[in-house]
Amino acid sequence: MDLSFDSSITAKVVKAVAEFNLINEGDRVAVGLSGGKDSTFLLMILKIFAEHFKNDFKLQAVHVDPGFENSTSEEIKNLSKHLNIELKIIESRIAEYITDADTENPCSKCAHFRKGAIINYLKEKNFNKLAFGHHLDDAVETYLMSIFYSGQLKALQPKRYLSESGIEIIRPLIYLREKIIIEEIEKRNIVINKSSCPFDGNTARAQVKKDFARYFKDQQLFSNLLSAMREKDNQELWPPEEDFQFLSKKMKKYWK
């Protein structure tokens, strides 16, 4: 498998690693490998880094099989074998649970269970970092979703420490656009099978991606959204909402 990438691509990943201090000497890094294009690309990039970085770190792939029909486990095994990377497949019954008629937010629950299964394994094997394949488009989509669905300004963090487990989640692809990942996967004729999940594509994220597709294609508009995610001095937001009881008293003073 061709693991040579243009320097403009590796530079953006190294920039994220350096700026956010994602990989250090002696780290034990597990890649959450779903079998999709993003985690596949991430595993390939980190394989290069594991061979050429001055910082020596251990790299492994971990996949949680949700239990749907037409599993991608065989493709994941082949990929890991080609890259000569150790793979752990965690069998689960997540599919059985989230397809229950009474289950709400199946995608959220699935993600929660999959992450929990991986975290438990990493703690058992003394891994300290879990790498996910989220890219720049994911980051902007998450920012928009936080505004629309929770009324908050929250960005997808390149690094997040989970104090309850001692595991740190890292996102080395956070500076890469999705289209670059797609191009590199297609260039190598890597076949990415469609997810076997019946809920695939029916999520709030998928809707945001669809609704804002034209903004994401406009580089200037996308750059403005990206800029809005950064902490800076020129933000002009409303002040925090006042206490209701206190505000009610103020309001009454305006009447004769």
C-alpha cells in the first residue's frame, strides 16, 4: 500500500500534532478504526509518523463491531495486516440495543457505547491516547450544530482529556479538509464499504452537512466559520442572561 503523501498534507497533520501537543515520547496511541474513510486515512498517516517521528510511540488499531449484518471486520483486518499494525476487534451487541423500537437518539447511544468499549480496553492495556479521524469539516459542522441544537458556542477540541479514565482523545486530522481525505483514499483505490448501520445518514450532522454544503464549498465563507471558532478579543456577544426574579423586579419599575 502506498504510504507516500504530499508534504502539504503531512504538514497540516504535523501542524496539529505540534500546536496541540497530540503525540509525545512513549505514548501508547490507539486509533478508533471504524472502517470508514477518515479512520482509514488516519491509520495510514500515523503509520508513517510511527516510523519517522523522533518521538517514539506505540500504535495500534481498535475496532468495535456493533453487530450489524454485513460487518466490515474483514476489510479492517486486511487493512491492518497490509499496514502491519496490531488490531483489536471488540465484539458487541450494540446493534441489538439501538435498533430497539423504544430507543431514542440511536446514533448518540451507539457512539457512547463504542467509545466506552474502547476506553475500557485501553485502560486494561495501559494505552493513554485514543485517536479519532475527525477532520476540519467535522469541526465546523460540530460548531454549527452546537449553535442550532443547544444554543451554545462549542467547538470540537483537537485534544480532550477524560479525567474519569485518564485517557486523552486526540484528533490529528483536525486541519485537513474532507475532500483531501476522499481524494487520497480514491487515489489508492481503497474500497470503503457503505456503513451497514440502518441509521447511517439520518443524523443531525448529516442534515447540517446537506444544508450547508454550498457554504463549505466557498473557501472564504468556510474560512470565516473557521475563524469564528477561535478565541479572540474582537468577539461581541450579548451579556449573560439576568436572573429571572431580579429582572422581573427591574421590569416592574418601568410601569407607573
